[in-house]
Amino acid sequence: MTRLPAWMRTSLRTDDRFVAVHEVLRCGGLHTVCQSARCPNRGECWNSGTATFMILGETCTRDCRFCAVATGCPAPPDPGEPRRVAEAAREMALRHGVVTSVTRDDLPDGGASVFAETIAAIRRALPGATVEVLTPDFQGMPAALDTVLAARPEVFAHNLETVRRLQPAVRPQASYERSLDVLRHAARAGDEVVVKSGLMLGLGESDAEIEEAMRDLFSAGCALLTLGQYLAPSPAHAPVERFVEPAAFERYAEQARAIGFPGVASAPLVRSSYRAAELLEAARAAHVPPAK
């Protein structure tokens, strides 16, 4: 296994908040992307009392070459899951709730209605909280996207994941253009919905390809961008081609801001929902509507 550079090494420090979050999730029978995707920031986030809820089970219908989430035949959606997510969010006193999911190509709407129900449940449980969703592409179905957007999340996120050239190898059941179309559709919902996306670096992309992807995302209507280091979950997954140094991440962040993104998180350990509330505040403070 490739040895991690010093800047990628973290320790799973736990305190009382970490234990409390773990107990809330365990008692609610809930899944988080923090666990399923082996996020390196789990200690930091749980210690601060935050987590990213993963709905629609923990088995994905796709087999992307970068992802640690299990692939297979998922169980039917749990009708009580939105309520339990909302109860957990209330117990954790979240000010910004983040909800993601596995991809459910087996469902007629891709699980969009469950996203909408979960947003509504969080609104009832925590009227003052903001809600961010990180969705799959719903196979590009406009009706499914509209179902989620009609629930009015403050942030609609969908990750492009990697540059155009690497999409077929890394995301064989998705596509670069379909993901951009999803983001364009969300951007047309109105300025009150902030659109967000993310890229993994270290899969073999060039600087020119990263810039192209950032410009494509901004043109599609994204206001928020995350950039982080890809880590292979196992030897069977796509290999890490390079470890991007922190200074390079800083350069990419400067480039993204120059392109026009009002909110950027760019560092080796950044993941899609890392410090999500802070990014939303950055977009609001900038008062810059996303490009259409």
C-alpha cells in the first residue's frame, strides 16, 4: 500500500461530543457517509457535533472506482428514515444539516422523494437550521431533480468528482455532461438555492484539466466548490496517481476564486461536506449570484 505523506496523516481523536454523536446515530439506526466512505475528517466533525447523514440505505446500485460504499442490490427505502434523521439532527442541535445518499437506480425517482421528505422532516424538527443535500445524478431525470428542489434546500450539491477525460474510467455509470446538466438544472431553481460541487484530485488529472473542470462548474451555475485529495479505499479501486501538496491546493483555490467562486474549500483532507456551513456563509456574504 502507498505510504501516505505527512500532510495526509490524521488521528481519530475522540471526546465526549464524538461519543454522543456516535450514540445518536447508533440508536437511530442511521448511516453516515463519514463511516461508509471512510472520511478522514470523521474525528474533527463528530467532535464538533456534526455529521453527514446518508439516506436510502448503505448499498449503492453503482460501482464507481473511487468509492468505498458497498455495491449490490439495496433493500427498499425505510419509510421511517426521514423522521429518524430529523430526530437525530434535533438531538445534535445542528445549525446546518447535510444529507446525502447512495445511488438508487432501482427506484423510479432515484430516491428523490425520500430526499424531499427528509428535508421537510428536518425543517419541522429544527425550524432555524439550514439544509444541504448532496445528491446522485438521478439519471438526469428533471422530475426527480424538481422533487428535491421543490423542498427548498439552502444548498443543492452534486459532485462532478473528476475531470472530463477520467470520467469513463472513474465513474463508468455516470457522465461529465450529465452531471453538469444536473447542476445547471439546480441553478435555474433560483438564487435562493446555492449550487455546489466537488472534485477529487490525484487520479492523474493535469492542471489544465482541473482548470477546465472548474470553469465548466462555474458556467453550470456552481457557487461553491470543494477540492480534496483522492484516497483509494482498497487495491481494487482506482489507484492514487499522485499526492497533491498543500501548496498546490492553495493555488487551485486562488484560481477558483479568480474564476468567480465565492466559496472554496481546497486542501488535501477536504471532502464534499467539510465545513459546509462555513462555505454557505461565504456564498451569502459575497452576495454573488451563481453564473447561469
